[in-house]
Amino acid sequence: MSDQFWTLHDFTATSGHPPFKRLIQNRLRERMEKLVQLHPEWNESDYVDYFVKILNDDSQPEIEKRLAHWHLLAYFDRDRCYLIWRSWCRLPFYAAQAENLYALTNEHLCNREKLQQSLNKYKTSNDSRANLKTYMVGVLRNVMRQQIHWESKWHLLCDVDINSRRKLQKAEERLREALTNSGSREPEISQYLFAWRYFVPIYKNNRVYHPNRREGDKWPEPELSDFAETAKEYNSQRFQPVAFLQVAVGAAATPAMIQEWMNICIATLQQPSQIIEVSYDVNNNEQPDDRSITSWEALENEEEPTESLQEVDLILRREIELIEQNLDNVRSQIPKSCRQAVMPLCYPHRLALLTQEQFASKIGVHQGTISRYISKNVEAPLVEKFQELTSEQINPSAYVKTFLNEKFAHLNSANPIEAQLIAALADLDMRLQQILKLSYGQQMSLAELTQTLSQEQPISQEEVEQKLFLAQNQLEKSFLNLLNQWQTNYIKLWLKNYYQNLIQSGLLKSFEQLGSLQREIICQRYGQKQDIKTSSHACQTLALAKQQLQRCFLWWINTRFGLSLETERQQVGEVVEDWLSKDVLYLELQRN
């Protein structure tokens, strides 16, 4: 119980108040340990009353009042952090909102005078149903609500530093994620973001920084002229290389469209369905579930015939089984008895037990030998097989022509093949990009294209035709390079998942060898996130269970791969702990 009076949580914005150092936290802990020894009969409310009295007693030394203030801050801090996280963790712009709210609540917690005002109000109030912590959480909640209600919806959309390229890019990424999560799709997302790029500086310069607006006032509503100016910028820049391809192939924007798009972005950021109450546990290591569509799942929705995700995975599994069966026949300095262990133990997946250097040293070869063995005997054959599967569904040259003639105006970046084409287009010379955008995106004839390009620089129709041909050829070459790179990356990711699952299966088998009480205590601690620190017996049982799990896992490794990792016990223990912290849900599924 006493730890809540000395545990200080990190925060990024201090609003002028000095950040807490670990040394202060240690000092608070030492004081609490002495208090517990002096008053073992005290409960939580007794400690609170003790610190509040010191804080309000002017006869106390300044250092005592300061330490009492810090003890109370620690007492409220965890619930303050949870309040902010619970309300905002699933929203876009979470980091920025959390930083602002930390700074805002620090004004009421770190400022001793304001904290004393809140404590005195609680003391004189007639509401005896709420304890002090509940009361203070309510105060902080009301402070945050007042701030959020005060802020304009245009503040939510445009509160970004337009002079910082990095911050502007991060804000754009968050807005893209929010739009995607809310159900928006391409090409609308790219059109919204491109318009947002120009609307933010126009709105801030015309309204927020207007000389007649007082600093601190609520951000005003934009005027029609702001949307008209944004539409003008949008239309003048949409064929430039900086524009998204989806913008270049779309229609010109009107002021009404810009206004509608900005309101859609605001509605997305305000979407209440993204605020999800999550039960709190100080030991909870789970992160919000980032659901992403698998590359081949996107291809399954295309009209073109393609191997399904399950079929591709099955083919690759058969191929890896053949590779593993023939490892004894390949030429390598790696002893035959150790070859089956190379990929599971040191391929760079999350549960890898050794690095390539450690594995090489263990079996007496150079690290380069391990690297070449993996690349030549495992990765290369799988990439070749995957390229065969890909070439069965597309002919690169014909695919580029079909893309330009039929799909250029209706892009689908969720399709991994088309995504490589879009990336290849971005690699082209700016002039060649513009020619393709105008020719295929706006469906301009050769004569119309020549006339448009001649406005910038005189050019003949024959020269335009040659440049168009050159652009198509360079697009095809760039596409082939990117396609090969994507295929290689896909196989590397597949191998990571494959061998991580293999190690995980060994951990599951080791877990099943534990006694029922040992399995139960592990599931309580890691699966159900129960806090067992209050019971010394439970802590001892958990420690013994983890030691036994590690011994069973080491035995499984030795039996499966013929390699002892006894000298790497600490490293293996870290992998086991990582698996328990993040993947123990599988244990619950296995039991149920």
C-alpha cells in the first residue's frame, strides 16, 4: 500500500515545474518505510491525513512541507495518468493531447497553492461519500473537460506548428490514421490530407494570427474566403510532384468541397466511438490493437485470379520443409548436427534466443558463415518460389500497361502490387511524373498534353511522345526493382513469423509440463494481470514456476535441436519473460 505514496510516474510536459528524478523517488520510499515502521497500524487515509496536516501547518520546515507535497502528488499521480490514458489512448493525436493535459493537470498538482485550495474545498464540503483521491480525480476530470470544451473544433484540426516540417508530417500521419480507422478510403483520404496541408496555414494566418484577435481567445470559425483560397492552392498544386497521385488523377476542388472535407476530418478526430474505457492494471503491458490487413488478404479482394493467403502460406511451408530436409546435403562449414538450429534460434524474430555472432561462436565458425548459410540456403530458395507464385498472377510489363490505361484514375494502394507501382511512379523524374499524371490521370490526348506542357516551356508533340514513352519504360524498370524488393521483404517477414511460432510452440509445450498450481499462478499474474505482490507466498510460487518453465524450455531446445543453452540461461530467461508478458493469452486459450 505504501508504494502509492512514493511512486512517481513519468510525464513529458512539466509546465515549468521541474521533472522528478529517481533520487527523489528513492527518498520518498525511504521516508515511507520509516513511517510504516513507526505506525504499522495506519491505513491509507491515516497517511493522507498526516501529509495534509504537514502541508497546511506553517510551523513545519519548508523541506517537510515540500516532501509532504511530493507524497500527495505520488498518491494522486497514478490515477491522474490513468484518467488521461483511459480517455484518450484510442484517439488520434494522443501524444499531443496527453502532453497538453499533463501540463494542465500539473498546474493543479505540482502547484502547492492550487493543491491546497482543492484540499481545503474538500475539507469544507459536505460530500462525505467520496474519499480524497476520488475527489481529486473528479477535480482533474472537470479541469480537463473545461479545457476541451473551451477549445474550438478548428483548434483540434489546425493546432500544429506550420514552421516545423517534422511536426507537420507527424500530424498528417496521425490524421491519416484517424481517417483510415473511421472508415475513409482512398482516394478521399489523400484528397483530404492534401487540402489540409494548405488549409492549416491559410486558416491560421487569416484567423488565428489576425491582429484583431486577442491572444487566448477561442479559435474563430473560418470564413468562406479561407476555403476559396485553399481550393485555389489545391488546384494549382495538384499536378506538381509534391501532390499525391490520388490528387492528381482526381477532379478540381471547389470551396464547398474543401469545407466539407475539413468538417469530415474534424468529425473523425471528435469521433466518440474511438474513446474506449479500458480496465487499468499497473502491470498491464498490452498496447492498443493495431489491426492491419495482410498484403495477400488485400489481393484476395481483387478481381484478378490470385493465390489465397492460405494457399500461399501452405506452399511456402511445403517449400521450407523441403529445404530443411536437404540441409545436410548443402556445402557449409556449419556442422550438420547444428544446421536445424540456425533459423529457429538466431533468425531475427522477436523470440530469437541467440544472435548470429553468439551462435557462430558457440559452434566454432565465423558470423559470415551463418549469414551466408541463411541467405543462400533458406531465403534465396523461398524468394525464388514466391516470385514464381507472383509471376503466375501478373506479367510486369502487361501489368504496368493495364495499370496506366485502366486503373490509374482509380488507385488502390491497399493492393500490394499497385502500391509498388505507385512507389515506382514517385521515383521517376518530376517532369516524367507530370506527363504520366496528365496523360493517364486526366485522360489528355497527345495534342492536349503538348498544349498544357508548352505553357511552361515550348515543346513539340514529337518530343512529348518520346518523353511519354521514356516515362513508361522507366516506370516499368523501377516497378520491377521495387517488386523484387517487396518479394524479398515479404519472405523475410514470413520466415520471422514461421520460426517465432516454432519457438512459441516449444514454450507452450514447456508450460504444459508444469504442475497445475504453477500453471495457475502464471496465468493469474500474466494472463489475468492480477497483482500478487501483496502475498509473499504467491511471489515465491511464481518465481519457482518461472524457474521450472525455463528449465523445461532449455530441455526442449536441447532435445529438439541438439544444442545446450545452459550458459545462456539469463538470455533465455529474458525471452521467456518477454513471451509471458506479451503472448500468455495463448495459455488462456489453450486452457479454455
